[in-house]
Amino acid sequence: MAEALPPRSAGLGLRRALLDELIGAPAGAFDFLECAPDNWIGVGGALGEQLETLSARHPLSCHGLSLSLGGPDPLDHALLRQTRDFLDRHRVALYSEHLSYCAAGGHLYDLLPLPFTDEAVMHVAARIRQVQDALGRRIAVENVSYYAAPFRQLAETAFIQAVLAEAGCDLLLDVNNVYVNAINHGYDARAFIAAMPTQRIASYHVAGHFDEADDLKIDTHGTAVKDDVWALLGFAYATHGVRPTLLERDFNFPPLPVLLDEVERIRALQAEAP
């Protein structure tokens, strides 16, 4: 039976390039690991054994990539069945996906923003409810970064609030995505975070981004978390309370102790939070 992650917990992304180091990590170096089931379903052999070893030692959260919650294509029910089996097998309490779409007449291999409209709210919320029924659990959806702003009948904050209410799901609040979008699209990151419904926030993500220009940030997950994002995470904790928080790093990996220093920074912010 899956046990919920404690609110004051700091996790690290489970990536194949880090497997050996994660298995050899000292006890207590991180509180949980997070993986994308899409990248592990059906994986056996040595990699599968390493995943089994880590999931036996550490709580696992999961963050999906391929369901295309807001897309026009039918939901992939075979993937949903496989995902449910994966979550049950690894006793996963926290599962999330992206409030976006990644397929339209076939996979697009990118996470694209939805238009902020009442019609899109009803469409994506209905699909989230179907996903929750298929998985037998409440899920969280993540606010995504985007570079070309979609059609806006609603403010993005109102759109997210409406989806959460209509779907009966939770929010994975990605603090770096808020920061990147705030710079790129000219809004107040703290006001955005303050507008999120506290009771719906299940967890947080933080990650690094690339500074293309003063007014253009690229969400890469390939660098250290910037000081402004750490400050924004502290603001989120002060505003909404502490929740399980994941450090995302997808490539350009430093030695594991460097990543663990960032995990410790999450813990320090959680300890300082009211």
C-alpha cells in the first residue's frame, strides 16, 4: 500500500545516467525519487533491476509525459493500464501529468500549452476525470512553461483554477515554470503563485533554466537552480505551506554531491518555512 510523502520532503529525479550513483548514495541523502513511468514501462534487464532496487529502498513519485491530457487525440487506454500497473507495483502515492498536450494526429514530442478558454477547461477536465477513473487515483497536473502564448479568453491563473475545480484534481506547482513564464510574458510571478488554490497544491518542482536574454528564459532542466527561483520557492512555502518538492535535472549532470547540495537547500527552505 502506497504511503503519502511527508510534506517536508525533498526528492531527486530518477534518471538513467544517475542510476549507479543513486544506488550508492548515502542513506538519507534524499527523501524520495521521481521518474516518468513512460520511460520505464516494460524495461527489464539490468536497468529494470536497478529500478526495482531503488523503488524498494526509497519512496517513488511519478510524473507522466505522454498522456496528452489536453489534446484532441483519444486517450491512450493501453498506456493508462500500463501506468496503473506501474504505479501499483512500485507503491506510488503521488502521480502527476502536464496541463498541456503532446499529440494531435500523432505524437509531437513536445509539451504544448492549451488555449485559456472555457471550452478548453471543459475538454481537459473531462479527460483528467477519465484518467483518474482509469488509474483509480486522484492525480495532479503541472503548470507548464511556454514561449508562444496561447489564445487567452481567461487569465492563466483563472484557467488553472477552473480546471482543478472542474476535474477534481490537484496541482503540481512548478516554481521554475512560473518564473520562466513570468519573465517571458511579463507578469508577476509572486502574484501568480499567490493566486493558486492552497488546498489543491500536492507538490512542487524546482529546476534550472537557461538565460537566453534578460527577457527570455528557456526551461532546460540542465543547470543549477537560480537564486530567484529559490526565493520564489520560499515565497510559495510561506504562502501555501510546505509540500513534497522535487529537484528536476534532466541532462548536463554534475557529480551527485552537487545535486544533493541542492536537495539540502530545499530542506533548508522547508525548515525555515512557517
